[in-house]
Amino acid sequence: QVQLQESGGGSVQSRGSLRLSCAASGYTDHMYSMGWFRQAPGKEREGVAVMDIIDRAAIPTYADSVKGRFTIAQDNAKNILYLQMNSLKPEDTSMYYCAASTLPGLGSSLHVLGYNYWGQGTQVTVSS
């Protein structure tokens, strides 16, 4: 089992910044990929940024809507995943979830179904 705990959400004004953190515990050695997803009320959960945590040469994948504004990173020693969010927009308002996959071969895929462990989520609200 893998446990994931997000933190760092909050309310900011448009063009502001936030950094989300996700602390992983448990069988973290079994993880192949980790990422951030979001889900707004009435909408489907969507991938935001993901990375292959085994292949260090792999390039993270970002949703088109956040490219150039969000950056995903990992602190290997502390098993913490980060999402730095800059130039936030009202449309970024959502519940943000950290996810991990213990399925080999997923790579840096944004497909929600590829991730089998999820955190509880942290709310991000961006006002105009």
C-alpha cells in the first residue's frame, strides 16, 4: 500500500502562485509514476502534470492548459512530490489530487486510470 497526503492548497488572486506538496509513505519503492490531477465540480478528473520517477531522463508530461506555468518536481530523499503553480488563473480553481502508480510501463502518462493510489485532495481557489 502507498499513502499520499497533499498540502499547500489555498486561495490566491489571479496571476498568483502556490506550491502543492505530496508526501508519500508506505511501499514507495513500488511506485513507477507520480503526478497531479484536478477535478472541478461537475467535471471529470483530468491530468495536470505527471512524471516517471524511475527513469530520471524522462521528461514530465503537462496538460496543455498548464504548460509554461506549472512545474512538477520530486524530492527523492524525502519522498515528496511538488507542484509549483505560477500565473494562476480562475480556471485553475479545482480540487487537486496527488496520485501514484505501481504499474510498470505507464511512464509519464496523464491517463487517470493508470494511477492506483490517490490522496484526499487539496483545494485551490483562484479569484479574478
